Amino acid sequence: MTTPVSPAPAHLLVVDDEECVRAMLTTAMEFLGFRVTGAATGRQALEALSRHSPDLVLLDVGLPGIDGFEVCRTMRTRGHTMPVMFLTGHDTVDERVRGLDLGGDDFVAKPFELRELAARVRALLRRTSVRSAERRSLLAGDVRLDADTYEVWSGGRPVSLTTTEFALLRYLMENPGRVLTRAQIQERVWNHRTEGPGSVDTYVYYLRRKLGGPGQSLIRTVRGTGYLLCAD
């Protein structure tokens, strides 16, 4: 008889410069079955993101140096899509709007009830799990991309792409209607590897040529900035 395998516990990154808050959150979340990594500064948080790729980030707004808003902005620029829950001692409308506009998903005001915080974490993780499952197959116009099998079709015909072309198309399709700068694309697709200044434009050209027909016109040039994928 085969023993069912339990799913791995969700991994949380807890970012707070107050050691007592960080320790309290770590202890509580680990007791509830989560795996937890802690960080005391924005710089440590960004380093931990690259090393661990957590499932959710609990992020204090009032960090010294690089504050929580800047950490979130940098995360999204680098292509990190995991949900961010801000922890704040100044819960104002302006602050919430700014955080949400920068890519945050929820706000919790300090002091908070641990039961409510845990419930919000679980709810965000459930929504993220559903969205991730839905995103395994991406569709834009007559172009379809399967993230599990690394297959692409345009107008019903299979399209053979290199690893870099596939990563570029996937990044564009994950962000329909959003202008992506050349720097953002370079950082996400090439992951800091040194490439010539025209590498993004060159690979967009390759991609358009391979998609052909209506698929080719999905990728629009935003002069002087970068590219966007038209979902229509």
C-alpha cells in the first residue's frame, strides 16, 4: 500500500527590523505549520528572495534604509510574483493605495491579532494557488503557451522556440497589457547575465518572426521604453 505524500509546508519570508516582532511571528507561524525565513532589513529581504523563493512575504513598511515599499517595488521589477502582505503601524488610505499600486496584496495594521493574520495568510496562499494553476496554460489572441510542457502554438500550429525565446514570451504573456521596459525584460529573462544592449530587441524580432501572422502583431513596441503584449 502506498503512503500518500503530504504537501510541503508553505514557506514564508518575515521581514521586520524589530527582533521581538520577527521572533514572535516566526514562532507563531512555525507552530501553525509554516516554514519561516526571517530578515531584518530590506537588503536582507531581497537577498533572501533570491535564495529561497518563498510562497508569501510578510513585509514591514517601516524598515530602515530600503523601506517595505521599495522592497516590494524591487521585487515586482525583478519578476517575483509571490503575494506580499504589508505590516504597518500607520494604516492610512494613502499608504494602502501606495502599497497596492506597487504590487502589494494586503495590509495588516500593528498591533494585530495573530489569528486574523494567520487567516489572511492562508487566504492569500489559497488565491495564489488557484491563480498559479490557471496560469500554467497562457493564452493571448491565437497564441497558447503551456508552462508545464514548454510547448507553444500560434494559430493552432506548434512553434519551436529556444529557451530564451520561450522565457521572453512567457514573461510577456504573464503580464498582458503591461509595458515592460527593456531593463525589466533583461533582468527577468537573462537573470543578470551580460548581454549586448540590443539583445532584447533582437529576441523580440526572433519571436515575432516565429509566431507569424496575428501572433506576430501581439507584441507591440513602446517607443523609447520597451514592449507590451496585447491581450486582445
